[in-house]
Amino acid sequence: MEIALAEAEAAAGRGEVPVGAVVVQDGAVIARHGNRTREFNDPTAHAEILAIREACAKTASERLPDCDLYVTLEPCGMCAAAISFARIRRLYYGAEDPKGGGVVHGPRFFAQPTCHHAPDIYSGIGEVRSAAILREFFRSRR
């Protein structure tokens, strides 16, 4: 989670919403990203999506069943769908997102009958620091 937090801080430094994500396989980081929606002019360039794309490219597979994803913020519905489609084994996330989350808030993607795969979910990992990074980012913009 420390690497994901560093990615979130780097995203904030680029003027992006500070979310970081890391994909781990067999104890090794195989992908790491922060949000880049503004930089890429791409609403799908969330940290999770970018990290999953890179991990899939590195493993030459559209599935990541032996990988874990660490994210600083509860994934949105779009990212939850990508996590499911990639068959991520475990999801670890920091702060909850009551407005935009898709795991325990909003659409609760993994609880839907149409969801084909739900990862094991562990919340609150690095939650205090994740939330502080987000609060500071938004406070500086108000």
C-alpha cells in the first residue's frame, strides 16, 4: 500500500485526483499507476484501469487470477467491473468513497447477480493516510 500511496501523491502533484494503484503477483509489483484522466484526456484513465492494463500486458493475459490489487480509494463502478473482468484475486483498498465508490457504496458491483467474479476484499488498508491525501488535495482547490 505504501507504493500505492506514493502513486496517489504523485498524481496529486500532476493535478490529478490523488488515487494510486498497484498490482502484485507472487509478492512482486508488476504494475503501478496513479490517476491520469486529465493528462491523457481520458475519463477511463483511473489508477486501477492503468495498472490492470499494464499488468495484463506484462503477463500477456487478459486475466490476472494470481494477482492482488492495492488501491488508495474504494474503486468506482467502472474500476470494480475491470477488477472483476480481470479476475483479480484480492482487492485491498484504503479510504471508502461514499459518493463514487462501487464496492461497498453505490452500485456494489461485486454483489450484483451479473458479476462473474468477485475478489476477496480487504478495506481500510492505509485508510487514514489515503483519506488525508484526498482531503488535502480537495481543500487546496476550494
